Amino acid sequence: MKPPAGHVSRLMAFRLLLHRFTFLTLMMIAFGLMLLGKAETLLVDRLRAGIGDAFTPLLEILSRPAANVAILVENVRHLVMLRAENTRLHEENVRLLHWQAVARHLEGENHALRSLLKVVPGPTASFISARIIAVTDGPFVRSALLNAGRRDGVRKGQAVVTGAGLAGRVDRVGSLSASILLLTDIHSRIPVVVTPSRNRALLIANKGTLQLIYMIGDGPIAPGNRVVTAEDAYAFPPDIPVGIVTHVKDSLIEVKPFVNTSTIEYALLVDYGLSGILPDITLKREDR
Amino acid sequence: MWTVIGVGYWSIVRPDLIRPSFSFFTGVFEDLLCGAPLGLNALVLLCVHTAAASQKRFFLYKSFLFWWFIFAFIALFAIFFKWFLFSLIADTVTRLREILLSYCLTVLIYPAFGRLFASLEVLLAKDE
């Protein structure tokens, strides 16, 4: 049975209207999503974790050839710079041998002093190794996706380190994957200590550089000072290397990170059982 | 910016396949997967789609160099629009040098993707 002609024309007119206003409607939805992202962070985080979980197997497969290409490029680069690298390594070896002797001496002294003072040892850390399967390293977002999630023991707030130092912290956790907020992301805030002055500060990423703000302490800061994590607010385990001070001018202190966040392949998640980063409320609800 | 290349190309060549809603949801998916503010890429891709599709008649039957040149304009608009929106949402201003670097990279890799898409377009036309 055919629908009445008037009904069809009304339907057509509605479709035409819908088509004409598609752009406007979608634009309004996009602005709505922006507001939702600001207001309902938990819901959005759960969505992100779900998407991350769903695409982890695919990204894992895709990341392998990309990693192989990166290794090949790196090998060629090393071959080109072999002679200069060899000289640098010789010099570094001499320097490290000196520091090894100093470290052994200090280790012995530290052990003796600890036993004299009956120092209670700090909490022991547990580690989870994971592969980085996707890195977003653009001007707007700097994050990475790991192929380990809640089922592997990953928790929100765990420090993410590589052999060189701190790379970031776990930001969102799905059951199969987890997202890292890299320390170069503009939303990253890391409590740090500058050595040797022991001044405390907050490390932030601003306009493409890492900077120290809210400095506490009057000790002098100079280029070459090391920056390590602080245990403030129980967010991070102490003394994880973060970077080195490169530039000091008035209140502007710039830091160069030890880790090149765009080339990480594997990462270690350090768990000291700290509770500084707010846990997911949803997880708490699930636990009840 | 990879998605800008795809949406910019296909919304001109095959608007019957790439609808505004497709560009919008591609952006939402990118936002969710990459950790960008939700709605940011959705809005940018939607605007790229509309800008490119509205100029379809102007684009067709022109040389590849012309396409490349026009794409450079669309990408410039896209990245500055994104920068503006991101600065509003995140309440911070991203360094202009990084924005320009990302833009140059996107424009430079366009020919490779353009050629690939052109071959794909021929294959699709044959199938139909």
C-alpha cells in the first residue's frame, strides 16, 4: 500500500531540512561534547578506556612494523655517528668509573649510618613492564597507550619510568590497556626536588618546554642541577630522575627531561602503593 | 592532522561516501583514542569537510599541484582553528613553533597520501 502523497512530501521536506541543518546540528553536538568532556570527566574517561581496550589488539599489531622501522632508522643513524659515539662513550666510561668508586664508598657509609641510627627502610616498589603501542606526540596532546591494563595490576597514578627516568604517569586504566599522560603534556603536574639545593617545586609543561613553578626553598638554582621526583602529596615515589635544569632567568627555570617521550618503546610502571593521585570513583563503586 | 588529509580529500572526491556525520564521528573517535578534549577534532573535521565539499566544483579537473596548494590553505585553517579551540578549552596557549611544525609536516606528506587516495579512487570507480 502506498503512503499518501502529502505524507511523502512532508517526509521529504523533513529530510531536506535535516540535511540542510546537519552542519549546524553536528556543530552544536560538538560544542555539547566539549562541555560534557569538562563536566562529566568520569563518563568520558570510561569511554576513552573502553575505546582503548577495543583497539589495543589492532594497535599492538600495527605498532610492531612501526617499531621495526624506527629501530632500522636508529641503527642507520648510529652507524653514521659511530666514531663520535665511540669517543663519547670512552669519556663517559672514565667518568662513570670515577662515580662508581664514589657510589661504593657512599653505599658503605650509608649502610653503616643506617645501622647506627636503626633507620626503618622505605616501602618496596613493585614493577610492571609494558609495551607502548601508540604515542600521540603532537602540539596539543602528549599521551601514550600501553598494552597492559587493570587485569595486569595497572592502577591510575602509577609512575611510568624508562631506563633514563620518569616519562609520565598512568592517567586512565581500562581492563586491557592504560593511557599515560606524558610529562611533556600541558596537563602534567609533577612535584619535584631540585638537587643539590633540595628546593621543592612543581614541574609543568608550558609552551613546549618544562618549567618549574611554585618553588619552595631559597637554595641557588643553576643550569646543570638535577631534578628528581618529590614524595609530596604521596603522588610519586621520591628520587626518580626527571631532568636537568637548562636555563635560569629570574623566575623562569627551564628543565630538559631525561626521557625522550616520543621514542619510548617499553616502560616500567612503578607502584609504591601511594594514594596521592585520586583513584577512579567508578572503580571504587565497582569494588563495593 | 592525518585525519584532515583524509577528510579533506574524500569530501571533495566522494561526498556520497564521506558524509558530514562520518567526518564528525571520525573526529569523536580520534578525540577518544588520542586523549584530546572531546569534541575538538570532531568540530575541526566537520568544518574541514564543509569547507572542502562546498568548493567541490572549483576543485574538480584541476592539476595535483593545485590540489596541494588548496589543501595547504585548508590545513592552515584547520590547525589554527584547532589551536584556538584548544587554547580556549585548556586555558593555555600552545607554542606557535610546534603548531607550524605540525602544519608543515602535514602539508609535506600530503602528496604521498594524495597519490594513494587517487589510486584507491580509481579502484572504487572500477568496482562501481
